Amino acid sequence: MQKIIVTGGLGYIGSHTVVELINKGYQVIIIDNLVNSSIETLDGIETITGVRPEFHQLDMINSEKLNALFENHNDTESIIHFAALKAVGESCSNPIAYYQNNLGALLNLIQAMNDNDISKLVFSSSATVYGDPDSLPLTEEHQTKPALSPYGNTKKIGEDIIKDTTTAMAGFHAISLRYFNPIGAHSSVQIGELPNGIPNNLMPFITQTAAGLRKELLVYGNDYNTPDGTAIRDYIHVVDLAAAHVKTVERLIYNEQKSNFEIFNLGTGKGSSVLEVIHSFEKTSGQKLPYRFVDRRKGDVEQMYASTDLANNELGWKAKLNLDDMTASSWAWEKHARNL
């Protein structure tokens, strides 16, 4: 079995990707510092797959420990790098921590890969690199803009670091995946999104409100130039997103790249408004959701949705699950995780 190291592999997207990799027969080694994840996720992965992957609790800022781990796995060719701080609001209030963690970990990772002859990298990026778009849908050819948050800027700078590395280092290959808005959970309800503290994303805020953990959902802005006045995003089921990572790492493994550094958007190609997500949740859960409109948040973009043609054609991947699938699985996971 070919080894693949997954950093941040007990996080939300990472854990779902680990499941897909194991189900395809890969041997997975997980690195995670458990800052925004839980060791219990390892049990969920094992319950789903019947395999308990090798796990190392390690902070990638520690370059010596990271390099020692890679030395023990120098038969590995491929890395999928999820590990990063990811709260937009927190990044605005504590930017130094985000630059130190997200970029420091990436630099240490690339150095350790170079030192141990590991040459293939899949990078977890974000549609935030596009900023406030001039036109839609967003293609990979759209120019990136100044980020609206330090978190988004770490993804943009991260892509620049990786691109420069693929130019300078012979044989180093990388693919950057720009996610739109992942939601949903695995159908087994063994893994899903369970953020620490107050959620930063819409879906866990919806499910926590329905579960009674939050008094009401705040909808930021109902005066946008959209059909119902609320902001539009391209929501993608996390299981579809995980499947895309398998296709991507296999593109590297089988040397199918057309250049040393490639970029793919991962979304559904369809935008859904905040109210559409709420109404889908109410339909699939049978729960009436208390929500209230408040002023727009500074920095929020009116509309963002992807063109997924490149990923569809080059990776042979297409999102299969719809918005109702996403909201239904999110609620099933929340009920399971909270013992409701």
C-alpha cells in the first residue's frame, strides 16, 4: 500500500479525506496537533473503515520533530496538507498567530519534504484568494486580489511559496485546491464538523441553533443585490470534497500533471443564498430555525460561486451531492455528536 501523509488529518475536511484514502487502499499517516480537532475522530475513522491509521500528535512549527517523523517515513511520496488555523474573524484580531502558524508550518513542511526526497504535495487552499470578484462564475484564470483577512492572505502567500518552490526545486510537484464552502458530514455520522467555541461558519451555527446551543441564528445582511437579499456562496458536501482530494493526489502519483504547479476550484458551480440554506435545513430536519437579520459584516462578499469545468475535465471529478444532502447530513451528525 502506498503511504500518504495527511497533515491536519483529524480536522473536518482532513478526516473525511482520510476515510476516502483508506477506502481506496492507501496507507495513511496522520499528523495533527489537536488544536481544533479531537482524538475521538480517530475512533470515527476506524469505525467507518475498519482501519486505525497511524497518528502522530505533532505541531508542525516544531521543525525538528517534523523532520524526524519524515525520516521514519522516507518511503512516502505524497503529502496532503490541511493543517492550518482557519477562523477568518480570529485571524483579523490575531494576525501574527495566523502568519506564524500557517506559513511557518508550510515552510517547515516543504523543507522536510526536500530533506527527505518527498516530492508531491496537495495544498488545502481557499476561494478567499479571489477576494471580491468582478465577475462570476470564478475560474482558475481569475486574478487573485488582496485578501480580505489575514487567513485568506496566508492561503494566497502559501500558494506563492509553493509555486516558487516548484519552479526552483527540480522534481517538486504540487496542486493547490481552492475550496468554496464545505458543509455536510459523513453518512455514518461518525465524523463531521464540530468546531470548538462559537462557530465561524454558517452550517454549524445553524445546527447548534437548532440543537438549542444558540438562542438564534444571525443572518448578516438582507440588502444584497441577490434574489432574496442574502449573500450567496457555493456550498459543497465535504464527502465530495474529500473524493476530489483522492483524485488530485492520484494525479500526482501517476504523473498526470500538465505543469509542476496546478490549481483547481472545488465547488458545485451553483450558488445558494443564506436563506436557501436555512430553508433547506428546515425542510430536511423538520426543525423551525429561529433567525434574525442584522447588518452586513465588514469584508463579506456578496456572491461567490465556482466554475468547476477544469476539475471536472482534468481530475475526472464532479460534485454529486446537493444542498438537501448537505443540510440533512449536517443535522444527523449534530444530533449524533450531541446525543440528541
